[in-house]
Amino acid sequence: MTQTDQAVPHGHFLDTPELPRGITRFWLIRHAVVEASARKTMYGAMDVPLCRDAMASQQGGYAALARRLPSDAVWYTSPLQRARDTAAQIRCAGAFTHADVTVDPRFIEQSIGEWHGTPHDQFLSLLRLPPNPFWSLSASELPPGGESMLDVCARVSHGLEDLANANAGQDMVVVSHGGAIRAALSHALAIHPDIALRFTIQNLSISIIERINGLWRVVAVNELPDFRG
């Protein structure tokens, strides 16, 4: 057992719908849908805005997320505006006692460097390696001026361990991106990033991971809110 994780009963079974308190837990939320013109290109770590029409039509989803999340969680967000705006919308829909939202750049989306803004139909011609079947490029592909998914997994892993140490026994909400959340799942399961890229992470979904006695487990992946509110 580590000094940073609180002891819980043997087996750590989840026998009720409510998750027990006092566990080092991350609620990983992918940002909402971005605006239509950005979706036509590989926007990666570009700072593109959210789609306002989608935000208006999905207010019930924000309210459902606010009800699902613990009211006293510590909040973090990627520095990109789409993540920060998503966090703000969720918080406006609920009564959260933690006033601050901390920006943590370790949870930003994968940077594809010079390939940012490339139309989807032109992107494959830039690749040096066969792409992952469920991601736009292989985890080992290093875009010029950017980072590979291996790099993303390294920085997300450091971020998770640091925040887990700093907030032992607490719930943490991290509003982030599809690639970064897959990287978090890669870390939690100790699997290669190319395997973790097989996970689907939809907009406004929650994925939950916990660190218990120095070990990680996955509680939920791609849990969608009820958009009817």
C-alpha cells in the first residue's frame, strides 16, 4: 500500500450503484462537439470553438452530467477553449462546491504539428506508418513538429500520477479530449497505446478510473449522459 492511497476493504467490490467515497478517482470527460468547419479537418490540438447549436440542443446532457458528478470534486481542464467551455457549461448546470477549475496542459489533445488543419481526405497521404484502424494515425507515428500517441501517453501518465498523489482519496473531474482519455485508459490498464485506441470516447462521455493501493482500475468507459435531461 502506498502512502498516497487510502485503504479500502479487501476486494474493492462495487456492490451498489453509488461509488464509495474516499477513493482516488478520476472522472474523465471528453469536451462537447466542436464547430462544423473544424470537424472537416484534422484539428488535433488546435484551439477550435465548440458548436453553439449543439451546445443549445444538448443542455439536458450538461444537466445530467452535473447530477452524475460528485459535488465536491476537484476540477481540472485542458487549456483548450473547447474543454474549458465544456467544464463551464457542466458547472453552470449543477451546484459544485469546489470553486476553482485548474488548467493542466498535460491533458491537452495530441499535437499533430505541421499536419494541423489538413482535410481528412488528404491526411492519409502524409503518414509514414499504417494508421491505427480506430485512430487517424499509429501510436508510433510522430508528426513533424508534433507528438506521437506514445508521447501523449507519457505526459498523461505523469499527470494522472501527480494529481493522484496530490489529491489522494478524492474525486477529480478532468475535462479533456478523446486522445488524452484513451491515453489515460492505456495507463490504467498498462496496455500499449495502439490497443487503447480501440476504445470509443464520444463527446460529453464520462470514463472513470481509480487508483487503489498504487494500482489502477477502470470503472467505466464512454458513459453517455441522458441528453433529455
